[in-house]
Amino acid sequence: MSFWRPVEGTRPRIGVTEATEDDRAACAALAQALDIKPATVSVTQGAASRDKTLLVVTDATLLAARLEAL
């Protein structure tokens, strides 16, 4: 199970209740919230940490529109 909160402080917050290898749950939750392919999201920093930095590789205009819609 996962959830998305648009903004907490200055960062979006994603919560996942299942532990998976390679942080696939966090990437999948963000991909689902943005309605993009999960393969376009990866963890770039904090793989072993509670706080992670995720990279989304997609069209910038599309990404901006999806983020604005949240």
C-alpha cells in the first residue's frame, strides 16, 4: 500500500507500507501519482535512508503539468 501527500514543507511526501528491494515501492508510488511509467523513476540518493531523492526521466512539460495537477 502506498500514499501520496502533495506537499510537506518544501518536499512532496510519499509513504509506502511494504518494504521492497531497490526501493521499487517508492518509485512505483510516485509513478502512479504522476500517471507515468514506473521505469522512468529511480532512486538517486538515500537508498538506505528514510529520506530519498527520486529522479523522474520524462518530458519536462508533461512532468510540470502532472505535478501542477496534484
